[in-house]
Amino acid sequence: MAKEDDTQYGWDQLAEKEWADAETAFRRALEADPFYPDALTGMAALHLHDGDIEQARELCEMATAQAERDLPRTKRHTGWEDEAVRPYLRALYYLALSYIRQEAWALAQPALEEIIAWDLTGMEGEALELLAQVLHRIERWDDAIHAYLEAAEYFPEDYYSAGLLLFQMGKHREAERQWRRGLERR
């Protein structure tokens, strides 16, 4: 089996919560190529699951650096479907998750913004929603509202989150409008 196949199998097993099978697949891929970014990120995801945040962060930093080398230099906004970009986006996503788990909100922000620069959908809303939460935490409320509203295209409940933040800011009519939009989308 090629390292790409092992890694894909590892991600499939991770999605099924078959942790041991995922680890075996990622390790096989890393035996073939110790710096294979998607397998490094897979191992990082397993470390995050196990609570070893520092190890996950280190693996994600390595994976991001490795995946960045394979990026197309002239393209941005190519998205998650571009196989040349996907390992980089996944590494950034798990890097951001490791920072969030360490409550290093300001460190998570650039990783999430970089994801969105390459993939306008923000990995189908996942990175957009995390960015909104990070911006909320660091009290960049207007930016958080904007990110929540972008994420709401994928997760309608984020209209509610944007509304809560607007309400806290004293913008009650705008909050009500977002809550109504959320109800309409549900």
C-alpha cells in the first residue's frame, strides 16, 4: 500500500473512531516517508484525542512546514478539493485546534485565517466557526460577528451566536434579526 493510501485509510478510520487502526495506518505511511505531512497531521489528531496537546502541536508545525513546500505558489482560493492544498489545510486546522486546546487564542487566529485564504468555504464552515470563536475570545467582536455570519451558511446555529454577541454589544434589533434568520434557516 502506498503512503497516500495508508494515510487516507488512517483518516477514514479516524472518522470511524477506530483509533488503533488509524494509528497503524499513519505509522505505516510514516515508515515510508517520515515527513509525509498528512500522516504527521493524522498522528497529531490522535495525540489531540489522547490529550497530548504539546505533541500534537509539534507534529502539526512539522506537517504545516512540509505541506507548505508542496503548495502551488500562484494559486489561492483553490479550496479543500485541491489535493495539493488539502494536507496544508488539514495541518493548519489541527494546529489551530492544538492552540485552542492550549487557550492560545491569538496563535490560532493566523492559522485559521490562512485556511480561509486558501479555501473560501473555510473547510465547509469548520475553520470559519473556529475563527469566530477565537475572535470572540480575544474580544474582536465585530470580526467575530462577521465570521459567525459566514459560518452560518454552513451551520445555521451560528446566527444565534452572532445574535448573542450583538445583543451583548447592545445592538438588540440586529440581534433579533440574526436570531430570526437562524430560525428561518432551521
